[in-house]
Amino acid sequence: LACLSNALNEFQITCPWCWESYTLWLESEDTSVELIEDCQICCHPIQLHLHTEIDGSIKLQVERAN
């Protein structure tokens, strides 16, 4: 069973490959997380850096993955 204690957060991202924008839902974490997701439009790999700031805000950095 999956733990449902983490909230889902909505992010509007722009693919660094095809430059299309779309919505991505990610679980919030207490620390930094790195993920690789395929673009929903062009299927190229995207590296996601999700980080929770001290003030509780969540930052997402998006870049091309190899």
C-alpha cells in the first residue's frame, strides 16, 4: 500500500526538449528529490529537481536528461 500522507502538488512545466507546457502532479517531500520523467508530449526524458524550502514553499527545476 502506498503512503498517502504526502500531498500532491500541481506544477505547470515547459519541456526543455519540445518547449510545450503541461501540468505535472508530484508528491511533496520534506527533502530534495530528483526524478526523471518522460515528457507527456514528445517523450524525451526530463530531469526534475524538487526541493522544499525552509519556508515550506516547493521549488521545481526542470532540465534535459541524457
